[in-house]
Amino acid sequence: MAESKKVNINDIAERAGVSIATVSRFLHGHLEKMSDKTAARIQAIIEELNYIPNASAVQLMTQHSGLIAVMAADVDDYFSTEFFKGAVSILETAHYTGVLFDANADIDYEQRQLTTIGRQNFDGLIMQPLTASSQQMQTALTRNLPVVLVDRDLDETIYDTVVTDNYVAARDVALYYQAHGVESVIVISEPLAKVSTRKERFAGVQSVYADVTLLEVDANHVRSELLVTQLVADVHQQGKKTLVFFFKERLMLDIMPFFVRKQALSEDLQLTGFSDTKLARDLDPHVRLIEQDPFLMGATAAELLVAKLTADGVSDQGDAKKIVIPATFS
């Protein structure tokens, strides 16, 4: 019997009378284009020769790593970690391994991470982008890699995208509160510029309330108690039934406890926002939230990416698709 260290993928292919690509498909679990007889023959030869695949050698010979880069905008956000879990749940069933990258809410760092991904032998990329430019993404990647985007639209994108119905969800919630007597809306968000998600949400609110107060804040440097104190004073002074609308859950979770401590929430001052967890409702069981499904969005993105990869790991980008996962309001 040949020693395992001397056996390579080419030996298996020759012994089985098949191509190296066929053996590669077998090793990566892609059996859909392979007869049961062929698969059984390859398995028997692997066992007979005590072959242990060398990952680096397989990658060099097949240009297929079985690795998918998954880049989150900021892993401090529950959305990012949940969409990663959803993506991995599908990738694993398709015999791919998801590798997490964190852009850390820094667009320059994101570009450097993209360059790193492009230089490595990743088979594809699932990404929650900070950049709004398809061209900037392609330039940073430096090679043609199958990509699926999550949570964000890019300008003139060639990539498949999975998003929430941001405009519709925000508009419908604004209509709900308008019908319940709310006269004024204060939106609290990170800066809207260049982030499609935030701009669509704001446009949805503006379609109902033309005069919206927008407070743009840095999620990492919010003076929550001071902000709440000023908001409560302003609302009392104006004497209008007011809604505070958060576009990001982390902002809501940072600021909302101060509203609760001040016992400021009432029929005249209400809160809502886009949410990915039940934490806000734990703070106030009566709050109504817009609930996204980041796990499903990540899983859907992974399904789209896997569909783009043929059994040989070749990209089939095709026409860009956009899948909308509706949010719920309750």
C-alpha cells in the first residue's frame, strides 16, 4: 500500500479513471453531477490508499478552496452577527466554510479587507458593505469574485442583493402613528449620506411627515442621558404628540433606557425603531418595533452565492437579482 504522504489527488484520479475535477467535486461533496458508481469507486480508492486530502494542494490544482468570505459592517451590531450565522447555516450544508471579516464601521479598513480577500483563494464573498460604490468594491477586490450583498444597495450594482423593505416599512410605520394622532417625528440615526438603508428609511418617513427632525449621531460616541434630557424638554415645550424613530437598534438600546428611567414615555412621547432582538421590548413591553430577520437575510444571500458557483467553483454572475425580505411591525 502506498504511504499516505505520497498519494495525491492525481493518483486518485488516475486510479479511478476520472478527471482531477471529478475527484475535487467528490472531496468537496458536490455529487450532483456524479453517478453513484463513480462516487463509490472514488471513495473505495481513497480508503484503499489511505488518502488524506492536502487542502493547499487541492486548492492549487483546482483553484477551489471551499472558503467563503463573509464581511460584516460592524460585528458590534446584532444584525451583523445574525446575518453571519444565517449565511454559515447554508454554506455548511453546501460544504463551504464561512470566514468572518469585520469592517469595524470604517470604510477605509473595509477597502483594505477587500484587497486581502481578493488576494486570497476565496471562492466567493457575502458582504454588508459600507461603500456605496460598485466600482470601488471591484477595484479593491482586484479580481472577479462572485459577490452577494446584504442589507445595502450600491449604485449601478452588478451584484445580487438581499435587503429589508426599508422604505415601505418606515412609511407604513409613519402612517400608523399618523393615524394614532402623532404630530411630530424625530429620527435618530447615524449619518444618512452614502448608506442606502438609512436614506430609504428616512424617505419613507418623509413621505408621511414632510417636516421631520433628523438627529445624526455617532453610535460609538452618544451622550445618551444629555440627548434624552434635551429631547424630553423640547417635546414638552412644543406640546405636540411626538414619535422618536430609531433607524438602528444599537442606538435605540443605548438611548432608550434613559427614557425609561426618566419615565418619559407616554401617549405624548412614544418610541419605535428597526430592531433585530427582543431587548428593546424587554425594556418596555408596550413598545412597537419594526423587526427584521437578519438570519434569514444571511441564509438567503448564501443560497444565492452557492447557486452562482458551479461544481468546479466557476462564477456564474449573470443578471443581478434583488430579494426583499419584508420586515414586520408589532
